[in-house]
Amino acid sequence: MNSPLPPFDFQRCLEACAQGDRRALHALYEEEGARLLGVARRIARDDATAEDILHDAFLRIWTRAASFDPARGSARGWVYSVTRHLALNFIRDTRREVELDDAVFSILPFETIDIQADSAKVHRCLEQLEPSRKLCILHAYVDGCSHAEIAGLLNTPLGTIKAWIKRGLKALRECMG
């Protein structure tokens, strides 16, 4: 008579990932990879996209395993939550996909720009911004995210996001001079 295998210990696995144990990540993939792919597939409705989401989910699990807090829920639930959120963000982002030129020119607060003549200048000015400020501005003005949503996406305090956007817009105005 074979004794049943003990249940997979998700919390111990995440703790090992947080300590840099790649075998733990591999074990997690072997244990839940197929089911997590199913979650991503149901949301994305595309096999290739679901595979990309799963890959990103395991990268996020690996890099953020130390942030798992057992007081907030189960380790298995956290793993599924990471995957589900990435899939939902992908769907939301693809629905909001906008040609950068049109979005930036129609939304950024520049009153005196000749859009056609200054498109290269706008792009050059955006590229000169610190990456965090540029990303915040694009999330706010292209993706239509609220400051709170951006704070969640970037795992950054809300006040910092507001300051980055304010300073980024100021730098864009000065650059456009």
C-alpha cells in the first residue's frame, strides 16, 4: 500500500524562492505551471499570450517571493493572484493600446504645439525624462490610469507618483519651450 504524497508546501516554496533557491521555483512550476497556464489562457484567450503571461508570472513570483505575507492569505492564492493580475493587466493594456503619437499629442497639456511640426521634439523630450517619470506620464495620459492605479502598477507610494508626474510635465513643458 502506497502512502499518499504530502501536500505541496507553497509557503515553504516561496520562502525558498525568496532565498534564491531556483529548485524551489522549478518545483513550483512543476506543481502548478499547467493550472496557472490554464488561468492565463482563460483570461487572455490566446495560447501564445497565455504562455508569455505565465513566463512573466514566474519571473514576478521569483523576484517578489519575499513580499508574500502569510497574514494576508495563502501562498497558493498569492501565486494565482500574481498570474491573474498579470493576465488582467495584459487584457486591459491591449484594450487601451493607442498609437503613441496620437495619444501623446492629443492629451498632454501643451497649448501651443504645432503637432505635426513638433512630433519629433515631443518624442525627444519624452526620452529625456527619467524612466520612472516618463512611465508615469505615459500610464496617466496614454493608458488613462489614475494616480492610484499607477502607484499599484509600479509598487510606488501615491505621493511619489504624483510628484513624478508633476515634475515630468514641468520638464516636458520646459523642453518644449
